[in-house]
Amino acid sequence: MYSNLLRTDSRHAIEQLEEMGNIRTVMVTGDNLPCAHRIAEEVGICDHVPLFVGQLREDDNNIEGVDWVLKLPSSPKQQESNIDVQQQLESTLTTEILLDQTEMLQSGLVQLAVTGPVFAKLIESKQIKPLLRFIRVFARMTPQDKVETVKLHIGCGKVVGFVGDGGNDCGAL
């Protein structure tokens, strides 16, 4: 079995970046969402808070939009520490309802994650820009999705630094 272990200093490096102020770290990966979420927790990107995961809503085989499904932190101890937040949250929200919850998103008590297909749907429906600053994990992203993610952040006035570990990251780098 192949294992690509995290470097031992990864969490510390991300903590140092975020302590500098006005730096927000996100993960953009081709890995599946459960793997990406677990790694994001380990390195402190998701910081063990509830996560709303974007999922495509299908109606009669047509994609109608994106629903956001609540995923609790992987650690039972972290789940217990977030019990007040969990009680205030619906388990599934539409994008429209989520956009009305900006105070909750800005507080950092919950975070967002998307996959490549959800990312594409949010771009198509022009809902990506108001949500972009709250998405911490981008999973199952193609090399072109990675380039688009960088362009969107730059288009929102952000200065972007990108670190990659493979050939599929070249376009975004």
C-alpha cells in the first residue's frame, strides 16, 4: 500500500502563516474529500470544526443546484466541544440559505468544502464568489480546477501563494 505521509512540520508551518495575519490557508487537491478533510484537520486548516460539504442536488437527472451537508469533526472529543454549534445548525442547507448565514461563516465556527463538480456548478450558477472566502477544502480538483481556483482568488483581490507536490500542480504554480 502506498502512503504519502505529512511532513512533521506541516501543522507548525501553517500555524505560523496564519499567525502572521491576513493569511488564509486552503487545501486544493485531487484527493477524495474524506482524505482531504482528514489531512486538513491534521495540519490545522479545518481546525476540527463542523464542515458543510457541498453536494450536487439532482432532480429527475438534472443537476438543480448545490446543497450543503453538515459533516462533524472526525474526533469524538472535537464533536463534543462543538455541541452548541451543532444544535444551531440544520444538517442540510441550500446555497441560498447558506449565503444568508454569513455571520456563522465569518465566525469560523463552521467551514466549507467542495469537490470539483460542486466547484464547477457554483461557478456556473455564479454563486462561487460570495462563498470562496469560506471554502477551506477543495477536493477532487483537476489541474484546470486548480488554475481556476487560483484565478478566482486573485480576482477577489487576494495575493496567492501556491505549493504543489506533483506534475498536476504545474498549471496553478
